[in-house]
Amino acid sequence: MIVPGLIVLFIYQYLPMFGFVMAFQDFKPAFGISGSEWVGWDNFTYALNLPNISQVVWNTFYISVLKVIASQAFPIAVAILLNEVRMMLFKRTVQTLIYLPHFLSWIIMGGILVDILSPSKGIVNQFLGLFGAEPIFFLGDADIFPYVLVLSDLWKDFGFNTIVYLAALTSINPHLYEAAVIDGANRWKQIRHVTLPGMVPIVVLVATLSLGNILNAGFDQVFNLYSPSVYETGDIIDTLVYRTGILQAKYALATAIGLFKSVVSFVLIVVSYVLAYRIANYRIF
């Protein structure tokens, strides 16, 4: 039964990888891969000398790191608060509501964000207008755009991450809470001395494994929200590859940039796996 799955995986995941050879060619669609001229590392040298490459790499790291921090801190706080709720109906309702955005694509989320963040009719600017604030062009201001990306990504996925941490809380021995109560600990001291230490292994594991995605700042999200006015702070490696390869038809250069990102990501995945094994004793096999 696993054979059809392996065939699909090979066709759509591994077979296209042979196209990476274009990164070492002066690729001409008319000649194909077999007929195009080999140019060695020229495409990589050209990519590293692009005037905006350092800014794009910085944007990718900056946005990714902010997302990792936000996706760790906020779900942990919400999970601890929900763990303290004793009304199961309220708890289940909140879990469902915060989990729903996870099922929406970034195309739908992008449309929602464009509407609610609109400087003319958006509900956010209308609310700020009640206090006399001037309209803010959230999706057109280069200084604000990275934080819009982080907050919208947090809105979409913090419900899913919260459930992961709620599951981790169920593994804490309830006798530890009983012992803390006998010792006179209030709810805050129980959280500080029992709940938080009990969550440390899963927090370390999730944070360590997230290092492997540090170069994935979210193509779908950025592509659906950005515009030329925010390229300075919102352009990431994936969107640069898209514009270079699809819009400018520089297939070889785009492949070189994408291959460079893949190699660095592979190294980071290996490092994160080793750290997860050393710190949290996490192993796939």
C-alpha cells in the first residue's frame, strides 16, 4: 500500500530536484538542460553580488527570528492560562476559536487582512480614528510591514501551537500540584515551580527544531501581502527567487539563489536535529 505514495513522492518531490543543475548553466529554454552551456559558479557569484541580496537575506532572518520568538512566547502564555480554566465548555470554545484560522489559506487570510487594515475603510484604522489617530497604511509602510507579517502569522497559527503546549501540560504529574498545595503554594507559585519546569522539554524541542526553518520566512504570506513599496523590509529570499525566475525569466539565477538557500537550510536542519538530540533527547529513529 505504501508503493503509490512513494511513487507520488518521487515524482513530485525528488524528480524535480534534478533541475538544480540549471544553477550551473547559462540555461536557455530553447536548448534545454542537456543543450545549455555550463558556466560553473558564475550564477552564484552573480547572485552574491546583487545590490539587494544582503538586505533580502537580512529581511529573511529578521522576520523568521521574530516569528519563532512570537510563536513560542504567546502560545505558551495562552496554554498556561487555558490550563488554569476550570469551565470546560469555555475552555473548549476558546480552543476551537483560536484554532480556526490555522485552516485558512494565506490567500483568504490576505484578503481579510487587506480589508481590516485598509487605511480608508479598515476596522483597525476606524478604531484608531476614535482616538484622533491618523490612518496608518499597515501594508504599505516599510517600517511597519515586518511586524504586520509577524502578528498575522501569530494570529493564524498560535491556536495550533497552543494545543501542542496544552498537550505537553497533560504530561505533568498531578501529584506535583498536590504536593505544591500542601507546601502552601498559590496558583502563581504552582505555575512558576511546577507548570513552567514541566514545559521546558517541549519548549526546548520546538525552539530547537524551528532553527531548521529559519530561512523560511513564509512565501505564501509575504507574496499575498507585500508590494513594491515594502520591498526594502519585506522582500525575502523566496519572493526574490519568484521575481527572478518567473517574472524576469532568469531561470538559472533563480535556481542558484534557491539552491543556496536549500543548502544553508539543510545545514541548519542537521544542526537543529543534533541540538534537539543533545538537549531534549529527541530522535526520529
